[in-house]
Amino acid sequence: MSERDPDETIDLETRIGDLIKEITAAHFVNPPELQEEEEKANNEGDTSTESSHQSTIMSTAPDPVLNNIVGNATALDDAAIASSLSTHKKGDRASMDPKTLSRIKQEATKTLDIIFKVQSALGTSGVKGEENPDLDTTMMATVFAENTHVLEKLSRVIEDYDMISATQIRRVVDNTKSHPIEKYDPTKYTDMLKEVGTLELAEVKEYSGDIMKYDVQDGPNRQNLSWLLLLVRNNVSSSISALVELAFGRLDVCHKNGAVYLAMVIELCFAIDEHVIEALKTYINKFGKTGLSAFEGENVNMASIEILAIAKRLHQLGELPNDAPKTVLKGLQKVTHNYEFKQTFALIANFQRQTVISVTSASTNASPLDLIETYFEQAKVLYTSAVLCNNWAGKKPGKFHNNVGFVPTCWNCGGPHSLKDCKEEKNQTRIQKAKDTFFENKRKNGGGGHQSKGDGNNKPKGYT
């Protein structure tokens, strides 16, 4: 092997060195050589090299892409974030022309598809039918459950149109102060729609009255209280209106606002005494017996709104039974449209009976309310998945349905399938009982077989 020419070796090394510099310059904002020069310049006259190096890094210009995404120097608070997510922002109202503002106001205060109701026995208007859709029921818990759906929809409208300042009642920190800036806590408040029944009417009147008096002229917060009043008035039955308006009309002008009107409606619709507490407990027990089958289409979301609202109210009063989570688990197992859903909660119920195993995300020492919330969170996930996969019939079993035909009810497990398709172990006693019930109901409804006029005791004879 011949020896390499020294000049050729030097030339090759030079080219390699140049190539390294090119690659380095392409991959680093500042190549190592330039970084060293910058450090020397920055450290000149400075005894702390490390401190100066950190200062150099921090003073580097921010990335333009990230600066456009997260360019705010300070974080927004919850109220500002909520406002940014709104369909309409209250801060935009001042620049709106009257016609546009009127259209927004009409949308923000319109009548919903469901409204606040009371028991029909409390009806005072004497009007029947569509104009007075109060509930013909003696069960206070049923009215309570119905009205929780109204609260849910009302809350969405209030958030969409940035009216939440009207329902957030701030806490008094110094009663000796007259001006609201010194009187109230700027960070702590109670939301009337989220924490039903925890505020006294006097608290709502005091805070909302101060807003009416001290908000800037044509201010958005006073405007929110005005819009809320229209919204609530448009979403109560005529009976509620008759019961509330008389007392509302006697109030001072500053207290004739939406927050006070809403508080009076909530007080009427969600009034609590020992009889109501027992009715709410009975409602949860009823869910344990009838389960999701009591809800149209066995809708888990509807059941969640009602049961959680009742459970939260009982929890606030310290009246939620310790065994309420077990009752809810039983109710979640009573479903006819999805075998996997039913078995999931049967498995959870089985494991929750153990002392050392918990299959839920809640801790083993969780409160009854925490457990109920966890169960419904899991139920809604499973329900949504089943609906999207078309695995949730949403029909009442044992009847004819549009484009579906007859949906059978299994005599063994109660599922939406025939006995021969049942996956559970056959229980002959249960099967026979269900079979007898089926034919008995068929006989009562005039179906199948011949019936004689009966004997002296009016007992039907013949066969079915």
C-alpha cells in the first residue's frame, strides 16, 4: 500500500472540518464555536460563569410559533376562560348595534323545551292543558327530578350567553363596609345552579342588589341580571308564576332581578322538609327496584341527572343513606337492552362487596356520593359507546317498534332476546314464573285462547 501524499491528507482533513461546520450550523441555532464566543463576551467582567450562562438562555428570543399560541404573560382565571368558551360574550354587547343586541337577547331568554313545574295540586291558575303543564303527581321527588333537567338546560344557556355573573353569588367578608369592592370576597362564590339550596334568599338579595346599584352605567353584570329575569320568567309554569309574582312584586327595585326571581323559584321547586327528604330517599330506592327500565329508552344520561341531583341534595343535608351506592348499582343492573352493560355492574357490585378490592376509580373510603358519581360516570361511558355502536335498542321490550318488529323478553334473565338465545344459566323456577306471568297478562289483555263466562265467583275458565 502506497503512502498517502501529506498535502492530500491535509486537504482531506480541511474538507472534513468544513463539512462538520456545515452540518453543525444546519442543526444548531448557534454552533459550538459561536456559543463559546458568546459565552466569553457575556462573561467578560463577570465572576459567575454559570449564572451568566443561565441568563443567556433565558434572554433568548421566544419561539414565534409558541409565542402566538401561549403569548399571554399570566394565566386567565376560570371566569375569563368560561367567557371565552361562550357562544356570545358579554363584553361584546357594548359595540353591538341595537338590532343585533335585541336578537342576542331574544335567543338568550327564549322558552326551553322543558320548564319548571310544580305538583298539579299546587296549581293556582285553574288553567288546564298546554298552558299549565304542571305534574299530576303526589310524589314530590318526581317533581324534584323533573326540575333538575330544567336546571341543567338553564345552566347551559347561561354559560353559552355569558350570563354566569348573575348566578354566582359572592360571599360577604366584611359586613361593616358599604361598597361592594370591600364588602365581598373577589374569589369565592356560590353558583345558584350548581349548589341548589345552599344559599338563603337574603344572601341573593344582598349581593344582586349591590350589583344593580353599583355596576357601571349600562354595565354587563346588571344586564345579565335583567336577561336572567326574562329567561326564568319564560321557563316557569303559570302556577309557579302566580305563586312567585305576588311576593316578587313587593320587593325593592334593586331586588327585582333575575337572581332573586330564580332563588324564589328554586325555593318553591326544591323546598326541603322531613317529608320531602323521605320522598327523595324513596325515589332512590325506587331506582334500585325499577332501574333504567323506568326511563324512556333506558336513557342513562337522564337517569344520571335525576339521581345525582337528588343524591347531592341529600348529601348536603347529611341525609344520603350509606347504602345508597348499593341501591344505585342494583338499578344500573336492571337494563333490558345490553347484556354487557348489565354484567359490568353486576361484576362491580360483586367486587364492591369485598373488603380489600375496589374496581372503581373512587377510593375505598369514598363517600356514598363519590361512589354514586363514579358509577354513573362509568355508566355514561358504556352507554355512549353502546349507542354509537348501535348496541342499545332504546325500546321497550315485548312490543312492536318501527322498523324493528317484535322485541322479545327473555323469561330467564329479562334481556331483549328469546329464551333459547340466553347466555345465563337457566333458572327453571324463574322461567316458569315469567312464563305464567306472560300468559296471564295476555289473557287479561284479551289475547289467545277461549274464556268462559266463569262461575259464581267470576273466575275465568278455559285455556290460554
